[in-house]
Amino acid sequence: MTNQTMKTALARIAVTMLVSLLALPLTMSGATVRLNVDAANPMLLSGGVRKTYVRVALTGMRSDRGVRAPVNVAIVLDRSGSMSGAKMAEAKRAAILALDRLRDDDIVSIVTYESTVDVLVPATKLYDRRAIRRAIEGIEASGSTALFAGVGKGARELRKFLDRNRVNSMLLLSDGLANVGPSSPGELAQLGTSLGREGITVTTIGLGLKYNEDLMTRLALASDGNHFFVEEAEDLEAAFATEFGDALSTVAQGVTIHLDCPEGVRPIRVLGRDASIEGQRVHASLNQLYQDQTRYLLVEVEVAPGAAGRVRPVANVTVGFRELATKTDQQLRGDASITYTNSASTVESRKNREVMVAVASQIAAERNKVATALRDEGKIEQAREAFRQNKVYLQDKAVELAAPSLKDEAKVSGEAEASVADEAQWNRARKQQMESNVQVQTQRAPKAAPKKKQE
Amino acid sequence: MKPRLTLLLLLIVVTPLAIVGWLGAKIVGDEQDVLQHRVSGLMTGQLRAVDAAISTALDAYQQRVLEEMRPFTVERDALRKRSRESALSMQFYVLEGAGKLLYPPVDSPGALTPSEREALARTAQIWDGGELLASVGESEATAETGWKAWYWGNGLQMMFWTREGQRIHVAEINRTRLLADLIAALPETDEVAPQLSGGRIQLMDATGTVLYQWGSVKNEEALKTAARIALRAPLSAWSLEYATAEAPGIGSVVAGGFLLTLLPALLLLVGLVLGMAAYFYREQSREMREAAQRVSFVNQVSHELKTPLTNIRMYAEILEREAGGEDERMSRHLNVIVSESQRLSRMIANVLTFSRGQRNALNLRYQSVVPDDVLRTVLEQFRPALSARGIDVELDLRIGEECSLDPDALGQIVGNLVSNVEKYAAEGKLLRMESGLDSLPSGLGRIFVVVEDRGPGVPAREQARIFEPFYRVNSLLTEGVSGTGIGLSISRELARLHGGDVVLEAKESGGSRFLVTLACRPVAAPTEGRPA
């Protein structure tokens, strides 16, 4: 970034802060969200069409006000026959423990589904916790899995208090295959997209080894929610805690990102998340931003040739969001540009490590999907090789970019590689793979470490 | 008589009961049908209410889509933003009057976004075939809005259109979101109307796949469709079904209630019938009991009477012989004493025979006798009584040779028949007796005796019953005439024991004709004892 663009960016941030200060004089630190727009290669080799990546990163800042936004959460629980026993007991326990973290003015609804749906606790404030707890404790498992209707009813409960100043999220638990009502991943993704656009995030928890991870991950991704693979029921508590932790630390929601590419720069594709490219413009949205977490939009761009030393702006970004602490709409602007150079080594040495890590992570996630598809087609050897290459790719990048997070992702690919041949092992690995992909794609937190380590 | 009576009683009891039962079953069955009809009507009504709720939810959805479409515009960026942000629609389109798409910009494919390209691929059949315009054209000219349903991918797809001047604005509905919203508007299981609990309502797509269902049931496998309707347009490809685990279950609960109200009446009727039967049975058995008591009394008395009677007869006969014909008046009086004592002996013999017969201990004592002699003796005994009533006797007796038979049995049988003629057929003024001997191929002989009169005869319907003990033809004829009612019964029993029978033969002119047959053994080997 040149000094000039830096100055412009700073000036814009300052103006934004000033605006929010003027709007709410009592709010001291208006900037609850930090925007960073960076090119993967701030220096590009001159004399040819070049490709690079632009990352629009949004970071939730720690609020010194200490007052969190109220939440509106729907817990949608599978109580089909397969849940009976320890699974149901753990799910109930996890739900009750999660509710303990909520305040009285938070809103909760509990929906259970089997062959049919029951709205156990219609959307309500938590003044009567004992009644809610009793309702949860009374849940018994039996019947089929009307997952779609469960989500539909959960969404209806959320809508009763749908508010831009509340964190609206649904937590969906299932341990089996949806078998009543629409049950294809595509259909659930379509519903997820609709809910996401409405401001409802659906986080899905797959329990055990028999749920449909495609359905659960696509629903989560489409609504910008998180997904957890919980093999053992006793780890449900950790998953619930992570999701509630995220919801309770939300600083902004309804985030829209508009990225404009100036002349000479063409957006090619967006990595990892749904976004629309309309000519020179890229539109994307995020439902929530959490404190101390960075979420980003990664766009691959094609840059026209330029002479060494020339500075070319590659992206002008406008981000809008609802700041929950102040209940105001905020806007941030940022931009990124590149400078042409003749030195390949300069290009190499100046590349943005953080952006490169994100790129490696997203590319690996895409390749893992391809490898998974190969395995689904029964091409075991090809899948094994694809996972192996991915593992090596991530390991190399981890070393090259000194990024331990990539090493963890390499491990997941490695596990997939080791398990492709065995049906049962592959089932588990596939679920891990999908879970990891969601977290890579949405930059959402992995679930807290389980109390007891598996294996 | 016992089995016949039982049969009669059974008939008396069973017939009305069967009729009542049949009527009851028919009424209950009809009621069941009516109830079934009513219940299924109720179910259909319930489904119609659900259909209406879905329709309302669809209207609300349409309203919200319309809000998203307003203000109407053809500006590309605005429409793109709408398509990108709409939670209810997948994509918006604008058509000019002739059917050409103004948006998405089909004229400049390069300007299409990837999602627009996908959307056009999805909806190609609608635009290429002019289906939407056709649909708009079909609706009334004044209609400002309408739905277009079509199939693509995983099921029913929906488009909503609205007219604005010459242009038609179209929203391609997010199908799953629409379904989710419809589901959200429908009841949950714990909300189901209590009167239809135990049932389940299912919303189904065109292939019969359940989209949503509510109502708790115990056994999902046993669910059967009890009512079904198609949704109203534009969702007419979908249907609503009311399923219950046991369709007649609902009916029988109500029908059971109906049966409960019918039960007292039914019980009363059954009670009445049983009471009547019991009354008849009691009456009948009382008569039987009385007759039996009579016999048993007579039986006891008869034993006591037998010895003095024998003495009376013996001394009267001695006296008759000694008196010679000196005094005609005395001789006539003695004659009466003898014949009356003979009559008394016969009655006693009958009673004793009957009571022995009751105990299955009738014995025959075969003797070598000339049957005609036995017959003449019997007639001789009756002569005074017969002549007193003006009855002429015609004889045609043809068994002059000796036979081996029980003369007492023969005498008793014929005596009873002659006694009956004297008692009941005196007005015919004639007693005709005929006897003969048949030779049977087996070497055994058979004698027959016919006793005929010209009295009133036996009515056809009574003919079979006159041989039953204690049965007396109930008519003017028997009134005022004494009798135990066991004479013919004993005669037949004795005859059958003797390898023959007593039958009432058909007779053209008035009167009755009894035929007695008895087996007799050849005289050469006279034996005594019981025949088999």
C-alpha cells in the first residue's frame, strides 16, 4: 500500500468515526469493525496481464462497553428415534447449559422435530427459565426426521422477534438423514440462502456418524452459519458453547460488501463464499461479525499490464453493517492498489503473507471438494492422490508462509487421504473434511476443544 | 315330545332375536355408513380449512413479493440488487408486452451475470415457449397479477407476475422458502384440533411425497388415507390427505354410543321374548308334570287295585255262571259289573305298561295262540259297551291258525283301538275289524288287524301326534270324555316291540282306520323271552 492510499484509507476511517461520533456522542469507540483491503501481491511484475487476489477483511473489535447485543435464538432439535438414549440426554443438557449463558431479555425458542414438528417453546424472553428447562427435559425421542419443517418452524419463531439489533440465529441439531419433506442438500441450501438474506444464520450440528453432511454444511454455508461435526454426544456441550459464544460476541451484523474494480482490473471469481460478480462489481454479504474474529471476502482479479513503478488501484470497497452496540448503520470504505515492478524477487518478497495464507486455505478447500467428489464417484485412488497433493500443498504453504493454521488443515487432508479406502473411516473423514471446509469458507471458529480427547 | 318342544321354544326365542339382531345390525351398519360419511365429510372440511390457510399464506407471500417488486423498474442495477437480496425470490424478470425479456439483458449475453445466466437456463422453457405470456393471456384481461406453475429440477416451480402498463414484471419464487413459509403457517402436532386427534394431515406434492405433516399417531405404518383433496390453484398439483390409523375406529366410537342408546330397548325386547318363552315352557312343563303325576298316582293305585279287581271280576263271573239266565235283570247287572271290571283291568294294564315302558322294561310273553280268538275275546268284553252306544260290529277275521305271539299285547293294542271307537266314534255306528296273516320271505309271519270306524276321523294336522303320550286331540270331540292320553302311545310301543306297528291309514270317506301289524313266530318253535 502506498502512503497516499494509506492516508486516504485512514482519512476515510477517521471520517466514519467522526460521523458515528456525531451521531452518538456518548459512544466513544465507534469503530467496532476494522476493515482491511489488501492485495496478495502489492507489487506486480510489469509487462503482462497478471493475476492476484484482493482480500477484504473485517475484524470485530473488542467492545469496551461490555454490553453485548441481545440475541434471538431458535434451538431446533432432532428428536427422531435414532436420538434416543445418551444422544438425547446430552442434547438436552447442552441446550440447558447454553441457555444459562443467556440474559433474561434474550429471546429463545425451542423446536423439536421427528415425523412431525412441535414448537416446544414458542419465541419468548427468558423470564421463566424453569418452564423452558422443564420443556427441554421432557423431550423424548421417536419417529422419523422432518428436518425441513423443523427449520421452517424455527425460522418462523425467529421472525417473531426478527430485529436488526438482535443476533438472529438458529442452531439446528440432527443425527440422521432428513426423510420427511424436502431433504436434498440443494433444497436445504436454497432455504438457507433465503434465511441468510433475511438475516437469519443457521448453524448446524451433525451428531454421530449417520447424518447427511452435505445437507448440513450446505444449509450452514448458504445462511452464513457455522457447522460442527460432533461424533460423541458428550461433545455437544462444546459445540453449543462455541455457537453461543459467537452469537454473544457479535458486534455487527447484516454486513454488505461492495467491491469495485477500476478500469484495467477484472474480477474473475470469489473464493470460498457465495458472491455475485456483476461486471466490475462484486457483491457479497456476511450475516455476523464476531469480536476478535476476522472474516473476509477473497476475490481473484486479473490486472492489465503496466509499466514498472506505476501504481494501479485494484479495488474500492464499501462495507455497510449494523453496529449492534450503538444500534446504528455504519459504513466503512477501503481500497487497495498495486505497484508494478520489474523485479520478480521484489514481487515475491513483498507478497502479503496473511492474504496468501487465506488464498492457500481457500484453494485447498476447493481442491478438497474435488477430491471428495472423486471419492464419491468411487475413484478411490484418484481421490487418495488428490488428498495427498492437497496435504503436501498445505504443508508446503504452511512452511513457506509460516502459518500453523495451514498445518492443521493439512492434517485434515492427510486424514482424508489415509481413510479413503475404508468405508467407515471415510465416513468420519468426510464429515471432518466438510466441517473443516465450512470453517475455512466462512472463517468461523472451530468448536471448542472437547473435554475428553477422542481416540 | 321333548325335542319337539325344545325346538319350538328355540324357534320362539331365536326367531325374534335373530330379527332384532339383524335389524339392529342393519341399523348400526347404516348408522356406521352415515357416520363414516359424516366423519369423512368432517375430514374433508378440515382439509378444506387447511387449504384455505395455505391459500391465505400464499396470498401473504404474494403480497410480500409484490412489495419487493415495487417500485416497478426496468433499471438493470436495481433489478440485480433486488434479485441478489430477495429472500423470497430467486430472480426477477421484466417482459415487454410482446413477450421479449427486457431484463435480464438477453440481447447482450456478455453483460449477463453468472446468476442471471443460471436463472435463464432454469426458466428457458417459460420464455422460449411463451408459456408465461400464454398464462397471462388466459387469465382475465382485467387481472393485474397471477401465478404460473411449472416443473423444473426437483419439483414444482412458481412464478408470480404482475402487469404494469405494457410490461409484465415477474418474480421467480424461491420454492423452498415458499414451502417453508407455508409450513410455518400450518399447525404443529401439539396444536391439532382435539376432535381429530389420532389422525394426521399430510401435505403432499404431485408425486405423493410428504412435504409436511402434523398430528400424532401411534403407529405410522397403519396409516390409511381417509380423505383427500387437491389444493386450489396455483398449487393444484399438491394435495392434502387426512390419514388415520384405523378408518372405522372413529366411526365405531360414535356408533358404539348409538348402540348404547339402543341397548335398553334391545334388552327389553330380548327380556320380553325370553319371558314369553319361559311362560310357555312353564305352562307346557306344568301340563306334562301334571300328567306324569297323574300316571304315577294311577300307577301306584293300580297296583293296589289289581288284586281286589281280580277278585271282583272272578266272583262276578262265578255269580254270572251260577245265576244261569234265571233272572234276566240280575244277569244284565252282573254283565255290567264284569265288563266294567274288565275295562278297569285294561286301564290298569295300560298304566302299568306305560310306567314299565318309561323304565324300558316292557316284556313280551310269547304264547301259541290263535290271534282271532284273542280278537274275539276283546270284542266280547266290549260288546255290552258297544251295543249300549248302538255300534254295530262287522268282522272279517281270517287268522284261524296258531301263531306265537303275546296275546296280552295284542289284546291290549286292539282293546285300546276298540275303546277309542267306543269313546270317540260312536256316531259312526259301525266298528269294522279285519284280520289276516302275511307270510314274509324270512319265514317269519306277520299278522295284521284293521280297526275301522265311521266317526269324525282324526284331523290331518293331528295324525302324527295322536301317538304321543298325553296328547289328546283338543276339540269338541274329546271334551267331556275321560282318558289318560296314553292308549295309542302304548299300543304303538307294544306293537313296535312286537316287530310291528300301529298306523293310522288314510281313508277316503269319514272315520278312521288303524292298521296294526305284529310279527309272529312259527308255532313249531315257540319261545319265550325278549325279542331283540
